Amino acid sequence: MCLVPLRSIARDLTLVLLAAGAFALDARLRLSAPGSRLAVVVGVSAGVLAAVVGFLLHEWGHLAGALAVKSRVHYPNRVFAPLLFHFESAHNDRRQFLYMSYGGYAASVLGVALIATLAPLHDWSGRVALALAGVGMLVTAVAEIPTTVRVHRGAALPDGYAFHPPR
């Protein structure tokens, strides 16, 4: 089991700080220039950044689930790789796969709950964040949950791109 690369932690914390800064600027613009083009652009940008952070939370949840049961994972060599990590199906078992899966789902629920609780849902930033988080939940429901259910019922672990060490 490898330690999470510091570059991944730094990248994602930077995105969290950018999202927080965008929400702070959005709040100021709603007071000083409500309805202006700049306020709308900043609000939409804040919402998009919140959704990106929600996606990252989902991925970190998968990783936390995997590491909690000592799964073998591999990290990409690039900071802007499409995945946070690769879960090595060939060296992990069903239980490890299920923990990895459930960790991402739990983190997604937490992310949507945070957006619904903290974002200003009456403004662009909150509406965009919540809408994109909903789309992310739908994508998860269609793309990931069926595989988890099949593995839970006894199917073999998946063997796609995310389940091999990076090349």
C-alpha cells in the first residue's frame, strides 16, 4: 500500500480553496452588484467548482474505502490524471472492492448534503452546484452502482481501465 502522493493532496486542496474563494466572492457580489454579469459569471463558476470538489470527494471516498481494508491501489504519475487512483482487481478481493465502492457512494451523499445545506440555493452558485451534484449522482447510479451490485451478488471484479496499474 502506497501513501497518497502529496501532489494529489495539494491539487485537490487548491481546488477546495478556489471553490471557497469563489463562493466568498459570490456572496460579496450578491450584496454589492446583484444581478450583474460579473455576479452571474462568478456564481456559475462557484457552482461548477463546488461540483468539481464534490466529484473529488467521491473519488477520495473510494480511496478511503479501499485503504480502510488494505486494498492494493496505484497512483498515477501525473498530477492531472483522469483518476485519483487505480484499484488493482487482480490483487484485491470482493470485500475490498465493495468497501472501495461504498466509500465513494457515502462521500457522494455527504457532498450533496453539504451543498444542499451550505450553498445559497436561491442564487446561481447554489443552483448550479446542486444541479451538477444531482447529475453526478445520476452518473454514479448508472455507471457504478450496477457493477457494485453485480460484484455483491458474486460476479467477478471488473477489469477495466480503473482496475489496472497505470501504464
